[in-house]
Amino acid sequence: MIRLLHVFKQFRPGMYALEDVNLRLEKGEFAFLTGPSGAGKTTLLRLLLREEKPTRGQVLIQGKSIVNLPAGKIPYLRRNIGVVFQDFKLLPRKTVFENIAFVLEIVGIVGLAQRTRTREVIRDLGLYDQRNAYPEELSGGEKQRTAIARAIVNRPAILLADEPTGNLDPDLSRDILQLFKSIHLFGTTVLVATHDLELIRSFPRRVIRLDGGRLVADTDTLDRRSVPLSI
Ligand SMILES: Nc1ncnc2c1ncn2[C@@H]1O[C@H](COP(=O)(O)OP(=O)(O)O)[C@@H](O)[C@H]1O
Ligand SMILES: [Mg+2]
């Protein structure tokens, strides 16, 4: 589903944001990506979205290399990937309902199907009372849930989250993790970048640890699936 082969990413000479990273995530797997600030977590997620290209190495999604994907094909790649960013990136002039429905419009789901699916996800995420509110009127937790609703409304094959519980109180963090678990139960491959060890402890799953751009630990390393393959 997701595969990195000898991936290097260099933003400036002499400094690697990612250095020889090999990783394999199976369809339907749930993994945490952890490590201190500056370890390369966000960079790795951005490579999967083709917001950045590796300096060297291969990135494969669903068996296909995305490194040299033509610009015109990038939107198709991103349709398969739901993303929750740390700063939410909600559209300020759109309501909660519109922020979510907009994602479906982009992929050509309009009319009744668009409204029905948007209502469903609004209900699932407990946002019914906020459906007509604008982002600036929402609390941190409500913004977070709107961002998650938007990431999953399209039922993506992959869900990436970058520090999704940053700045939230522990109760809300647990709720968000609960949502990720239920998304995962429907077969979505989930990768959550976080340095919140409490969060990881509360849901023991595969943990991939980066430090200084290197993959330094993977609780899955005893499993043959994570053995780096050479190309
Ligand atoms: N666009 C960029 N330009 C230059 N350096 C960058 C850029 N993005 C990330 N970096 C550097 O790459 C390293 C890894 O950053 P990042 O992936 O954001 O780490 P993390 O998300 O684990 O905190 C850091 O040293 C950071 O300064
Ligand atoms: Mg980061």
C-alpha cells in the first residue's frame, strides 16, 4: 500500500531531513510515526502526498511509483489520501458543512449523494449543532473534528494525520484516536505522526520512529514485511 525504498530528502547541502528510509505499510495497517521535533515526520508525510519529491529513492503508493508522477495526475493520487494537518487548513469563508461537502465536489460527487454523505459524516463526528458555523466560531476540538470529517468523507484508502492531537486536552485526544480506530476498522490504512507518547500508549500499534531523518526503530522490524528490499 505504502512503500519507501532508500528514500533520502535533502533540503540543504550536508543536512538530510530523511536519510535512507525504508518502510512498508500494508493495506489496512495502523501505524504511528514518532520521533522528536525535526526528525522528518512531516517531510515523510509530504512525500506520500507528492508535496515534495525525494532527493533519491522511491516512494510507491498502491504499487506505483509517485516520484515522477506528472503534475496532472497528482490530484488523482490525493483523492485516495485523506489528510489531517496540524493547523487544520479549514476554508475560513465556508461553513462546517461546506468545508466537508467541498471535498466531494472536487471528486465529482454532487447533489443528493453529496448532501447525504456530508450529513452522515457530520453526524458521526458530532458536528450537527455546528454544521452552519464558520471555522472562526469553532472551538479547537470542533475544528479538529471538522478537519477529520473532511479527511474521511471521501472514504480514502489512506489516512495521514500530522500531530492531530497537538494542543488538545487529553480527553479530546482520546476521542480523536477513537475516530481513527473506527476509520481503520473500515479498512483504511492509517499513519499518524505524533510525538505524544501518551497517545501511542493508549492504543498499542506499530510504532515507526525517526530520529535525525533516520528510521531508528520499528516495532514491526521482526516481521519480514519491514525488511528493506533492494532495488
Ligand atoms: N521546506 C523545507 N526547507 C528546508 N528545510 C526543511 C523543510 N522542511 C523541513 N525541513 C527540515 O527538515 C528537517 C525535518 O523536518 P520535519 O519533517 O518538519 O520534522 P518533524 O515533522 O519530525 O518535526 C528539519 O531539520 C527541518 O528544518
Ligand atoms: Mg512535523
